[in-house]
Amino acid sequence: MPTLFPLPDPVTIPIVGEGNTFPIHRIFCVGRNYEAHAKEMGNEVDRAAPWYFTKSPASAALSGAVVPFAKATQNYHHEVELVLAIGAVASDISVVDAPSAIFGYASGLDMTRRDLQAKSKEGRKPWCTAKDVENGAVFSPITRAVDFAPKDQRIHVSVNGDVRQDASLAEMVWSPAEVIAHLSTLYTLRPGDLIMTGTPAGVGQVQPGDKIHGGIDGLSDVVLTLT
């Protein structure tokens, strides 16, 4: 049957060195996966298991985007992250087998309305309005897994050339394989799913006019300009 109105085309992510693109199915995000970041937010790391929140695919943007400053916030923050792009079905997969589900890796920005997050925490309410922000999930082109293996690569972000976050992927509490294995006990992961694996310490406020430049050694950079 015909639809009442057309929907916007979905965001698809370029693949390094290819003409193909990666369609986004779902976006999962790991909370407090770097101990130093958890501490700077006044929190402790839950070492029993990873935990998650989500962003909608409609909130995705590509590196190089120039977008309006987020609505309804006076404290908008950058968070740079390693992104896992899932390329195979994974359900109750083991840690040993989890890497086989990874299509590739990207650099990402998890933009956050920190003031709304603080209000949500105070009221013991969900973080949806703080995290699922229009143009608030920003992705670099994806590098295939055969060309990259996450170990201790530098992960960093600068704002207008001023370095804000500067750490190592080795600081992650839960490795990519551990995250996938655990998340696959909660959901059947499918091709097109993205997992943002958490951010290191140094998150901070941005303003209209700022240029945010994030990167992970060995992957494409992720760049966002706010107007």
C-alpha cells in the first residue's frame, strides 16, 4: 500500500577504499567503559557487566557534517569513541568468536546534552533526550576489520585545534569482543548494527561555531562543525 508521505533516506556510512556504503540498522552505546571518564563524571565503573543506551539511526551524521547546535541545551559535550560495525548475525556468541561478527571499525562522536543528562540522573529518568540528539551520532568512514585491530592505539579529540581528550584504546574496561559477546545475550546483533564503545576522560563543552576533530590511530578521522 502507498505511504502517506516519504521518509528521509537513511544515513549510510562510506567504507574506506570502496564504492559501497554501510547501512545503519541500530546504534548501541556502551556506558562508562573508561574508568577515568567514569570518575570525572563522579561515577564508578560497574565491572560486573557492560551496560548500554541507544541512539536512533535518524540521529546519525557523517564526518565532515556542518550542523546546527543542538536544541534545548546550555552544556553540549563531545565524546570521541571507537565504533564497531557489525557485519554478521551474532546471538549468544562467545568472546572468542565475537571478532568474527565485526565488519569494520570507525571513529565516532557521541554528542551529549550534559545538562539534560544531569537532570535525568537526578530524577532517576532515562537518558534518551540527553543522548539521542539530532546529528549527535557522528561516524567516520569504516575501515574493514582485516585492515585494523584495536589494541593500544591513541584515541583523541580536539576542539578548534585544542586537544581535549587523549588516551589509549587499551584503557577500555570491556574489550570489543567482550562487549559484543555480552550485548549478543540481550539482542540478536545483525549486519548494520553499530556499537559505540565508550569515551575516555576529557569530555567537555562545545559552542556554536566550534569544529570538533576526533581520531583513532589507524582509522579515518571524524569531524563535526557546529553552527
